[in-house]
Amino acid sequence: EAGVTQFPSHSVIEKGQTVTLRCDPISGHDNLYWYRRVMGKEIKFLLHFVKESKQDESGMPNNRFLAERTGGTYSTLKVQPAELEDSGVYFCASNRGGTQYFGPGTRLLVL
Amino acid sequence: KQEVTQIPAALSVPEGENLVLNCSFTDSAIYNLQWFRQDPGKGLTSLLLIQSSQREQTSGRLNASLDKSSGRSTLYIAASQPGDSATYLCAVRDQNSNSGYALNFGKGTSLLVTP
């Protein structure tokens, strides 16, 4: 069974540019989560999808972040425009209940 | 708001030693607690999940305990090996229905086991 995959693995962009991160959950997992870890801080929850619906987006930092999950399969997280403080590692996780399975993360650097 | 703290932040031990990693949380109304392992450049791997009604879970050389009332969990690693070197993360899912399924993480303990 393939695990959670994320693309790209790394992204370096300039302040003001747009970046889109993609997450492919484990097949059949209705729940999909986005988390973020910025330098020196703990991993923080961003939002939770159940199928294509946003169940909880209480962790989204501001309206520069837009997450979608069309069709209830893969999800994208767009940052527009990117700011320096958006640098960090963005993790995606999925489950059907119980343990959340995490992807390897996307390392985003905003210069 | 749930706060999760892990002590120590870093730990270096010689191979073969038994060791304990600590995790504390401020709100005891939790649904479950998980310990994860993260290797450099990799994702998180779930090691043990303890439901709020449980006191401990074991997997191989790993044993995790939970004392919900005092807001503490420990991860015990027996007979440590160099391959155990990684960052260990503690994460709590709150019982509060308003918090959904979100996990609250500590900053982790970076473990180095030297040969």
C-alpha cells in the first residue's frame, strides 16, 4: 500500500510569489490533514478535510493560504502571496480513523 | 489551549542504555496520545498510540505510559541502538469536540545513540 505522498519535496521561492503544494493521501482515506512546522517551533495543525469538505480550518494562519480537495482525493495548499514567515515544512496526513499517517513533507523556503 | 512539552530537547546516550523520554500536556481531557518518530528529511512514523482509557502500550523495545490525570506520558526505549537515533515527537488529540481531530505536538526530543 502506497503511503502519503507530497509534491514537491522542496520549493524555494521569492517573497510575493505563489506556491502550490500537493498531497496525495493513502487510497480510501477520507480524512486529510495539513500541518506546518516553522523553524524552532512545534508542528502545528492547519486544517482537516473529510472527503472534499473542510471539517476544521481553525489552524489556517491567514487568507493567503487556500486549501482545496476537489473530488475528495488529492489536496492542494496554495500560498499567495508568500511571505518570509511562511518558510517551514508542510506535512500532510491521512486516515480513516485512529492513527494519522504522515507524508514526508514539503520544505518551503521563502527568500 | 492544549500545550505539549517534551523534555529533554536533546539526548545523547551510548548504545545499550535504557532511556526515558518525557511528555507533558496541560489539558488532561484528551482523546488519545501518540508517539512518533521522525528521521531527518522524512515524514513522521507512528510508534505507539495510547487511548485515554489505557495506561500503557508496548511494541518491541518501546513502552509508552500515560498518566492522564497528571498530564504526563513517558516513552521508554530499552537497550538502545544507533538505529534508534531520530527525533521523537509526542502528540495529543483533545477530547473537546470543538477541536476535531487535530493533533497537538510537542517540539520533540532529538535522540543520538552512539556506537
